[in-house]
Amino acid sequence: MPYIRDKALNADGGPSPGLWGDCPIGLLIQDPNYGVFFHDDFLAFDGAVSANVGRYASAHAWRSYEDTGDSILPDETELGGVIKLSIAATNNNETWLAAGGTKGVLAKIASSAGKDLWFEARVKLHQLTAQNWFFGLAEEGLADADTMEDAGGAMADKDYVGFRVTEDDPSYIDAVHNVASGGGEIVVKDQAKLIEADVWHKLGMRFDPLTGLKFYLDGVALAGVDAVLPTATGFPDGEELTILLGGKNNNAAKIARVDWVRLAQLT
């Protein structure tokens, strides 16, 4: 049975019914032959590492990268499992969290024999000044140094699709995608969402093989934006992807919080 909730609950703290309403979550949990279901509420997250690169115990396996002075830790001020990504004031410090270590992948958005996909994360940014963040799906191995460039917050030329914030427009979330060596990042929607400091926002994507990929913000599909076909210029068509969360600063300390992240894909 599909996961069904009142669409009016798109703005609450749980996954958005407007995005997840047709996802057969129960079936995916009961029988992995039908696909992948990944949900981490960070209830048992362990943030202790002794070097820049660490592996975090949680409901799932994560790989982290933190520059000196940075951290990814459970937030002791939030109930119900929240992690805090803290980037120190040292210029161009960055910190990242990727599912599956350096090799693991969870999804593929493809024009040939593509399968339905759902993704959503609930995030909160502490500041609205000179910050660079990415939340979405990207190729494996990107929990590492220089996943973002030092100047301007542009992502490295890798495979990715999701949401980013850049220091030249730090109060807005943009919807973007890129394929490595494909000619550069494509901005699907500039200033897709005005960020409110210390306010939760839900960032989601839904891929339907018949219609393409739609971006969702706070449970609602972006208005005035056509679904993106995997064959579009700059899209990571058929590339292996995993969940990537993190960012890089510009001279000042930055904090992002993640309440939960969820991904499902049929096989």
C-alpha cells in the first residue's frame, strides 16, 4: 500500500505527503527485491572521530570529512535525533557527510530503464551570511576535501543533483544538477526558496520515469519549473549516486542541522 497522509501535513516535521504519497514504503521495507528504502533519523548517531575522515555509527553507515576545528555531532539541544554540522571560522573549512563510505551508492536516475525515486531531507541553517551548502544526491566518494571550490562555493565538477546555497546569495536555496565533464552546473531554479534562519525546511526530489525529475521545497513541487528529463544537458543520466550533506564556509563559522534524510527507489 502507498504511504498516505493528509497533504496538509507537508509543512510539519515528517516526510511530505505531497512527495511520498505514492511511494510503496511498506513493500520496500518488507521485500528489498522491489527496491531500496533508506531512512535515517539520527537517533543513534555517534560523532566521535580522531582525524579528518571518520565513519559514523548510526542506523546506517556514513562517511565524514571535517577540516580541523569542524565537527558533525548529535545536537544535544534537539529532541528526536538531530545532527549538527559545524564549520569553524577558518576560511574555506568544509565538512561533509556521505552515505555508504567511499564506494557505496543508493540510487540512479536514468533515461534508459529508469526507476521511480523519492528523496527528502529536513534541514535548518543557523546563519544567513556568506555560506555554502549542498544537500542532495552525488557520486560516491565526495565526503572529502574540496568537494566545493574555495571561492564562491561552486561544487566540484562531479555528478550531483540537489539543492545548494552559495556565499554570493546566502539567503536562498537553489535547485541544481551537474554531470562530470559535462560543461558545467545547470541551475534549474535560482532563488528557489528564501531561507529563514533557524527554521526547518524540507528539500525533496521525485523522479518519475515517464515525466522526469521534480524538485520539492517544504513538500510542494517548485512552481513554474518543468520536470527535468535525465537526457537534459548537464544531468547525471545513469550515474550512480548517494546521499551527500555538507558545505564550506567563507571566513566565519557556520552551522547546519539535519533532522532526518530519506531515499527510496524501485528496482
